[in-house]
Amino acid sequence: MINTLNGHSYNVAKKDSLFNEALKASDILLPDGDSVVLSVKWLGGARIRKVAGYDLFMYLMNRLHEENGSCFFLGAMEGTLDKIKNKISNEFPNVRVGSFSPPFKAEFSEEDNELMRKHVSRFSPDVLFVGMTAPKQEKWVHLNKEKLDARIICSIGAVFDFYAGTAKRPPQWMIKLKLEWLGRLLKEPKRLWHRYLVSTPVLLVDVLRYKLKIKN
């Protein structure tokens, strides 16, 4: 089970115990944010690099292509899934692809969960990509992973739209300058302002308080 951590997910996990539990239960938790990279350096001096969900996705797709593997996409609308499958057939023709678009609702019923598990396990993918936005996707995987027949499970959210082309990731020059957050904020200020202007500072302040042994 592979998940990613950024300033926003850290802040949400402080208030959402199930999400907190899901992140801590990850087999691999990747630093998908420069604030996390900086925090690790402040805390212990370790030098790590940011690994965005899109980087993880492309790495796994290249491996699956080399190994004639399979993947399954759970989440998004049918139109988006169709675009993903068409693009993969051109870029990674050796990869067998399956998908299922779950109902769009805040909470799934047990019947919904059973249907989703059935679609995934029937396909039995090497990699299951889950894109239902955080923290919903991570919590769903955490609660259902034991009943899913998949070797690797990744919650990658916005990557579905980035790869399908229904949303654009900021250009490479912004990513290299560690300004991907700014590019996304400028495109969707109403949706993302709290994530980048509130949640990220909360992480950095908490790390400084911990480093300086300042109690709440």
C-alpha cells in the first residue's frame, strides 16, 4: 500500500483519525510536497527528495510495460477513464488495463464497496491505482485492502486527470523551481487556497515547535 504525504494531508490527518491511521499503515509513504522534504531535513538532517503522485505513476507504468504487467484504475468518470486507457494503449502497449467508475457520493454503502472490490479482484491487477481524492481514497483502501486482489495499491488522486488531460499539471520549469504548488494554486485558487496557504504553514510551524520543544 503506497500513499503520499504533503502539508495538506498532514493537516487533515491531525483531525481525521481514520485518515491518520491509514497513512501510518502505509507500506510506503512518499513525500509529495517540498514542505515535507524541508520538515525531514529540519528534524533529522536527512536529505530526501519530493516524489509526486505523478512521478510514482509514471515509474510504475514504465515497469509494468517492461514486465508485460497489468493495472486497474478505480475512480473518476467513465470519460476520463476512457482517455486514460486510450493514452496507455499508445504509450504503454504492453500493459493490460482495466477500470471501474464508482458512484459519486460522499460515502459508499457496503453494496458499493462490494461491487468495487469485485471489479478489482476479478481483474487481479499487478497495480491498482485509486483516484477518489484524499482523504477518501486512502481511507477506502485502508478499510478494503485485505479484500482486494492486487499486488500494489496506490492512492494518486489528481493523477487521473493529469494523465487523461482533463486537468493540466504545472509546467516542468515550475516543478524544477519547487513552485508546482503555486502553479496549481493559480489555476484553482478557490479550491486550493486553504491547502497551500494554511495547511502547509501548519506543518512547518508544528515541526519548528517540535524541534524547539515548544509545547502546545
